[in-house]
Amino acid sequence: MRLLLLEDEDTLADLVAAGLGQAGFIVDRSASLAEAAEMAEQFSYDAMVFDRGLPDGDALGLLRSLRRRRDTTPVLLLTARETVEDRIEGLNTGADDYLVKPFALTELVARLRALLRRPAQSISPLLSLGNLVFDPDARVATADGRPVALSPLEASALEILLRKPEKVIRRGQLEHGLYDAGTIIGSNSIEVLMHRLRRKLELAGSDCLIVTVRGLGYLLRPVS
């Protein structure tokens, strides 16, 4: 899952981005409303986390803009403003949830996962195909009950493939879901990643196969 984090406090942004990354999210960071607005237009996000007080204004302005153009991406407001009036204002503007600073990172992760489980997002607690099962929360995969030893990047790639089984996932879609906007991606990074993931699934006894669709991308399907 890819998130946009709008937070101008560098130390807090570092901590939140690191924690969300460990939880399996890809995080694009922004420190200003102008930059965040540009990123929201350029990329597709599964959820957004906004601090309200930014150097160039209140994030509610950006939220209003998103909702006016019918962007329904879940938005969680992360802010030091704790009055009931502040919370009501944020929710009435179109926010989906509100978390007051200071906060526990585990709660932020739990709230985001709850937002992503809402019907409009169609996020299933467990993903499975054949004898392959992946738990997005624990970032753990098993094949016929046996654990598959995956790196964080491999786990994220498997999740992307499992969310659209037997459908071609284009290289660009994989890059978008695996790397943040500032990452320099090697020309064969996806190919190497898919090779490693394919090999690990085979060694674990998975009955699912990663198929290369030449010129298009990759798909995951049962062997039989």
C-alpha cells in the first residue's frame, strides 16, 4: 500500500515513515502543501496522512481541493490540534480519521489498516492463491503452511501480485507500488526482484507461478 505523508517536522516525519515502512507501506513524503498537491495529482495513493499546520497553510485547504474533484482517497489528519471543534472541522471537511499528537505509531498503523479495510478499498485481511497465503499485517507468507522467507521488498511485490491474481501487473505498476518517489530504480531492478521471488516460492513448495508476460509485466497464477 502506498501512502502520502504530509509532515514538515523532519524528526517526526523520519520516525513515522520508518515505522510505516516496517509495517509494509510505501511512503512518499512531503513537507509543504504545494508539493503534496502536486504529488497527489501525479501519483495514485491508497491513503494519505496530513499534518494540519504546514509552513504554507492549513492542510484542510488541500483536503477540500481533493474532495471537490471527487478524490475519495482516505485521509487521516495527524495534528496537535485536539479540541472537539478542531476534530469536527477536520471530519466535516472530508477527513476519514483524526489522530492527535503525541500518538503511538502502532495506533497510526492500526487506524490506517482499518481505513483500508473499508468496503470502498476492498482490502482483505488475508490474501491467498492456491496453497500460497499472505498476511498483509504480519508481512508473512506461507506455502502449504510452510513459511516463505521473504525480504520486505519481496513481500510487498508478492502482495501486489496477490491482490490481482492471474492479471498482468505492468512493470510501472510494480515500481509505483514498491518504491517511493525519490528512489532511483535500476533498469533491471524489477527483473531481479521477480527472479528472486519466483525462486523462493519454488523452494518453499508453492503451487503458484510468477509468469513473465513479455513486453507487458508479470502475473501470478496457480501452476495447474
